[in-house]
Amino acid sequence: MRLAGKVAVVTGGGSGIGRGIVVAMAKEGADVAIPDIQVMNAEKVAEEVKALGRKCLPMRTDVTSSADVKSMFERTREALGKVDILVNNAGMASPPGLPFMNNTEDDWDKTFAVNTKSVFLTCKAIAPYFIERKAGRIINIASIAGPLAAPTMPPYSVAKGGVITFTRVIAKELAAHGITVNAICPGVLWTDFWQKLAAHIATTNAAFAGMTARQVFDKRVGDIIPMKREQEPEDIGWAAVFLASDEARYITGQALNVDGGCVMH
């Protein structure tokens, strides 16, 4: 129970990687707030958290809105008493962009708003509270698309690269206040985004012609993941638990690749 007595906020925790993080933290003793644009998803995951004996607060939140973000933290503190951990998981994929000219200005604006601006807004809102308490954990979910500079999705790749840089910037600023700030870079997961990307690859890349989206995905896993298997949301969840725990109290400003060895430096 590494997070016993802690309260975590996991944005976008109603599905996918976010759900994996929420469940892992609840298993380790944390009460959890789940702000999600899809509130019905958050409510379903909240039932899982409660079944584990933990408190949970699902709520509809648009993390690109400063007013929504402020309300999110106020409601969490009112319902759960405090905030110890912020996990910025909410995000969206950009439409495929190979060549990059295929992406529109709107693609870039939306992708940056959800993936990068939202992280700034939540961190700005919680930082004074953490500074006052001289404690706090911030974990930003980036992607291996950041360090890899993925040509298949330029807006997403650049936005997630920005999350990694922003993580390091505020880690330096907040370290003296006892606050750690780290990023996690997930690898290849069978998500709605990958289903769409795989379908796009099958229709635009001759090497994948005739394959189903799942077949394209499995081949990509085999081609680029040294461990030769896809990862699960819980793999990111347990990494987040570690970074939120006292075991990681001297780790800050890092971007941890949880990717089966895809990115090796």
C-alpha cells in the first residue's frame, strides 16, 4: 500500500492508460479523482475504485479550460480533503500526417490544446497549493512519439515532446519546494488511436496492403518493440505508482520510457 492515505487526481482516467493508472493507484491505497471529458467512462472506473475500498470522485472536466481545471481541484479538495498527486494523462492523438503537409492548422491547435496546454493549466493551478504544503507529485504522461520524432503524427509528436520539456522546466523550479515532476513515455498500446493509425497505414503503405488494422499493429509491435509484445495500461499504471511513492522521492525531471525497449539511449 505505497499510496495509503494519498489523494490522486488522474485526468482522462476514464479509459485506456488513464484507467490503468487509476486502478493501480487505488490498489496501492490512494483515493482518486477522475476528471474526464467523457464523464460516463469516469463513472464506470469509479465503481472499480470503490470496489477496491477506496473513495473516488468522477467528474466531467475539459482540461483545456482554466475555469474547469480550477473547479476540478476545488471539488477534489472538498470531496476528498486534499491533493497529493497530479497525473496529467488526458490527451488526444492527431490525425495521421505523412507527409506533414496533410495536417491542418486546426489539427495542430487541437492537439496542442489537449496534450500540452492542459498540462500547463493543471500544473499552474496546483503548484501554489503544493508549494504551500512543501510536498507534491506531478506525473505527466508523454509518449515515445516525443523522443522518436514520429513522422506519422507530427502534431502529436511535437506536442508530447513539449510535455517532456515542460516537465523538466518546472521540475527545476519546484524542486526546492519538495515537489517532484516527472514524465512517463508509453510505447505501443492497442488504443482507439492505434486502430485508426493502423487502418491508415494499411491503406497508404504498400508493405501493409491487405492487412487488417490489428494485423498492422501486431506487425509494428514485432518490428519495433524488442520485447516483442504489446504493453498494457497497467504497465504505465505501476510506473506512475512508483513515481508517486516515497520510493521515488529523489527522482525529478525525468522522462521514463515504459515501452518494452523501443527507445534506448
